[in-house]
Amino acid sequence: MSTDSLLHTPLYNLHVDAGGKMVPFAGYAMPLQYADGIMAEHRHTRQHAGLFDVSHMGQVRLRARSGDVDTAALALERLVPADILALKNGRQRYTQFTTQTGGMFDDLMVTRLDDELLLVVNAACKEADIARLTAELTECVTEPLSDRSLLALQGPEAELVLAALVPDVKDMVFMDVRAFDVDGAPCIISRSGYTGEDGFEISVPSSDVERVARKLLEHPSVKLIGLGARDSLRLEGGLCLYGVDIDETTTLVEASLEWSVQKSRRAGGKREGGFPGADIILRQLEQGVGRRRVGLSPEGRAPVRHGTKLYADEALTQQVGHIASGAFGPTVGAPVAMGYVDSAYTALKTSLFAELRGRAVPVTVAALPFVPAGFKR
């Protein structure tokens, strides 16, 4: 597919000027990598600070027609299993849009900021998500923020970089959200990200985003980072990619995401259930599931990719799962993967075999994340 036929983020020209290799992703032309390459970009983010354009993601404002943010929170709880009502002002929470069969339409971040909820949803799902919110939550106004872009500044030096422009970000901790001006642009900044590193996501008016991005890039610690390194970073961090690791056919319990369902929404909680597929998900939380997402460490240097079958025996006769995500982990210095395996094979250090071009490659069940999280708690 020619990138000419794809949507462009407001930073498209910046990527091209910087030598970005543009590829199709979720209907957009996005940079896969720059001249230094994926491995170097990955390592730079782990050691310094990487700047990612994530403006293809969907940003949505949800307000109750009554003006009461608690009304909006309770409305959203009809579509997601997280406790949104208890979310404090200036805080963010991860959750999922669940299906009637317990699967996931999408995963998303929800922020409570004064009298509104702010949602960040995946690019490939955003139109369907917005349509669902509009149709189901009639007591609310669903407003796509199509005039805003999104930057992610990630890495151990992200605070140093951003604090040079906004000193008060030093007081933020993981999942805090604040409104700040950045180089004159009114921004919403969350201390979160998708790399396993400390960092920030910065919602910027699209009219200001190129100026803000170039201002951040003036700092010697910052380099532009593409989708390739974003994928290897999130995989080392044990983070799911929608459409690859999770989808409508996987439940959040199978995906080992039960930590995202607070006590109030579980069986016996103050607002038990009430979301699509609740009967299935609450039963799985109590009784368990037949398969689970686990970390996997393949032997050797070759990555074991998405869709590869996993077996209990070296003869490759007893299939017990499959690889969801797999790549070489530059920080780990070896291949890393996540996959779904039958529950009898989920214990750490369990030996399995991946079928790679007709041969059996030993794979060991490993703890997630592969690289310890660098979040500021």
C-alpha cells in the first residue's frame, strides 16, 4: 500500500524530514524507524528519552449532559469492568470495552479531569468505540478530540527533559494527569506510557504539536523513535497490543489482566458486574480459565513470531498454545515472546517447544515483564 493513500498525522512532514521509513499502520502512514535503526532506537529509549508520535490514537471527551462527572463515570461503567466512579480527579486508569461473550472490543485509558472523562483508545478501533459510546451512553456527550495530537516522551531522562519546560511535572507520579502549558501550548500531560519506562503522554492541540515536538527534540537526550522500537519496548515490558495479544476472542482473565478489575466490580462488590460479558468474566475470576497469557523465552537468537504453535513435546504432537507476540529483545539480549498456553503449562520455567520452520525450538515460560518497569510510583 502506498503511504500516499493513507491518513497523515500532523507530524508527517517532521517524520519525513527526519528520514523516517513510513509504513501503513491502522490506516495511517507512520514511521517504522529512522536512520539509526530499531535496535539503536530501542536502546536510546531505555537509556535516555525517546519521542513517539502517537497522534493516530483516538482521544475522546465524555461529559454527562447534567454536568455531573459521577454520572459520566457510572455510565461508562456499563461498558467497561473497571471502577471509574472511584477514579480520583487527576488520575488515569486502564480498562477494556468488553463484549457480551467476555472478549474485548478494545483496551483504553480513562482519565478523570474536573467535570469530564478523557479517553484514549486504539487507532484501529476508535471509530467503532466512538459509535458505541454515542449509542449506549445517551446521558452523556461523546466528543472526539480530532483537533488534538498525542506525543509520548519515554525513558529514564523523560522527566529531566520535560521539567526543563514544565518544572511541576517533577511532582507527578505514575498515572497522574495534569493540565499544563508546554512552550505556550495548552496540554494535558499524563505520567504514563507504553514502553515500561518512566515517561509522559502529552495531548497537544494539533496546531501546536510540531512546534512542541521540535522543542522537545532540541534537548540532547531526545530522539525520534518509530513503531519498530515501540513494539519491542512494550513487549519487553509485558504490555499487550490490541489485535495481536488481545481481541474479541480473548477475555481479560485469559489475558492475565484481572488486576484491572477493581473489587467494587467483582462478585460481592458494591457495583458487581453490569458490564458486557460480566457473567462470564466474573465466573472466570472465581473459577479460573483453560488458558492464560504468559511470558515466553525462546532458546537461541531467532525470534519466534505471532501465530507460531506451541507444543508440550519435542515431537510436536501435543499442541498446548500459540505465540501472540514475539521479537528480539535488545535490552534482554535474546528473543522474547508472549503467548497463550493451556493452564496446566503456565508455571514459571515450564519447558515447551515452538514449531519454527518444521523444527522444535525449546521455549521456557518466563515471568513478565522481561525488563522491570521504571515507573515513578
